[in-house]
Amino acid sequence: MPLTRLINLPALLIASLCLVSQAAPLRSAPVRADGAAGQLVAEGVVEALRHSVLAAQVAGVVSQLPVKAGDTVQAGQLLVRIDARAAEQNAAASGAQAEAARAALEVAQKDYERQRQLFHKQFISAAAMDWAESQFKAARAQAQAQLAAAGAARTQSGFYTLSAPYAGVIADVPANPGEMALPGRTLLTLYDPSALRVSISLPQSSLAKLDRAAPVRIEFPALPAAQRWQTASALTVLPTADALTQTVQLRLALPRSAQLSPGLFARAWLSSSASGGTRLYLPSSALFRRGDMQLVYVLDAQGKPQLRQVKPGPSLGVETEILAGLRQGERVALDPLAAAQVR
């Protein structure tokens, strides 16, 4: 066989393979239009239903601070201990005074009983009996006062330790060991991650259009695409409006999620009873991200894919709403990786 034919044979095979690959059409789908109810979009933040600011009730040096921001704690767990040596000594002194008053009361009661028996036998006068009774009552009042003071001292000494009121996550610890704690100074903040909500505000004019029975989709732009969308488990409309902004606050209950935390930005998509015109949808597999941009490959008249940036809306699972960037009837490539290899 001539050498030229041997050389040309591989080239012909490669060319034929390229022609076959180019001839294979890309899998595509049209942009679908759907006439549906309108939407209301509102922005808000994630809040915790239980959020506690723990502050000092007494003055003293912070001696123990065994937790830090981000720690998960259990109900009753020690969070802060303030130096309580002086308070404990005061409580011990008050307890000793209460014991002394109790002993004096026992002596006064026994003396009163003896004096009463002698009075019934007419061995002592009424004046002596009155004196014994007054001594007994004074001793009883003194014992009650000392017991109350001892209880107050014990309660005061309990203010030097702060424990978790419920199981939760430490959000912030502005105090440090060795610093001076003063009454009212914040030592740490705690929240319960099992009960979160999104708080948003709507204009009063939009409230009448709100479809309260429809599900509410919530977008968290800062989260990865797989966790970005959630559905609110409940919708609560507060009964009062803000007089300055003329808005009404809405609270959207959230399912428990490890990715959510108070302060996270959220965008709520609420259904409106008013007509919203035509909405566009495409298969979710056609969308892909490059940096901060959401992109699709749109097929032109010759069937060649052209890269285009779009603005997606809520994802409905297999389909995603497109807010901008596409027109009804345009075809998009279902496999962006395959479309990127077409030349």
C-alpha cells in the first residue's frame, strides 16, 4: 500500500468522527410560558424565636468563662462564673445568724410555756405573763427576720453564676475572663436554633393582594445552590402596622436547618391574588453558575449554543422560573457541559 494512503487513513477516520459528533444534536427544551397569579417579593432576615441576652446582676470579676461563640450548650450548663467569695462569706454569716436566732426562739418558747403553766396555777402575776409572751413574740420575729436575710443572701450568691436557660447556640461573648462585670452589662447572647423564622415587611397596599393559603418560597442567596431555597412552614401576619412606614410585619416559620442562623439575609416570594401576567420556566438542569452569574446555553437558528446570562426566580424542583434573560419559545441546552464543547 502506498505511504500516502497509510498517512491519509487516520486523518479520514478523525474527520469522520468529528462530523459524526457535530451531527449529533444537543438535547434541548423550549422555554415554557405559564399564565399564573402574580408574586410579591420582600426582603428580610432570619430571626430566632428564642434569643436571650444574659447580663450580670451583680458586680464582680469574671472568674470563669468556659464557652465561646458558636458553642452548642445544654439547658442548665454553666456559662459564666463571677468571683463570689465575698457573697459566699456573707451568706455563711447570715446563715449563722439565722441559726442563732432559731436557738434563741426555742429558749423563749420554752420559757413562755413554763410561765404560762405558772400563771394558770396563779404562781405569777399577769404582768409577768405578759412580759414572757412579749419576749417570745420578739424572739419569733427576730428568727423570721434572720431566716429571711439568710435566704436573701443565698439568692444573692446565686447571681454570681449564669447557666443556660435552654439548649442552644452561643451567638456572642463580649466579656473576657478577668474583666469586671457590672449590673446590666451583657456577658453573652444565646439563641435556640430549633425555632427560626424570617421577618419581612409588606406595604399595607400589598397586604390585601396577599394569597395567605399559597406556599411561600424563601431564598437565601448566601447559601450554596442546593440549600438556597426553602418553603415556609407557617405564615403569620402581625395585627398592627408601623405608623411611620405604613408597612405590616410578616413572620415566616422555617424548618430546622443547620445552615441557617439569625441575621442571615432572606428574600421571600409570596403569591398574590392579582394577575401577574405570563411567567417563564425552563428545566433546572439547563442552568449553571459561573462565579456570581447564572447562565444558560440558548440555541440559535442554526442550532448552535450561545452563552447567555439570566436572572432565575424560585426553583420548583425540575423547573426554575426565569425573571429576565429569555423569551418564550427559545430553546435551551439541557446539558451545559456538552453545549460548551460544541464549536
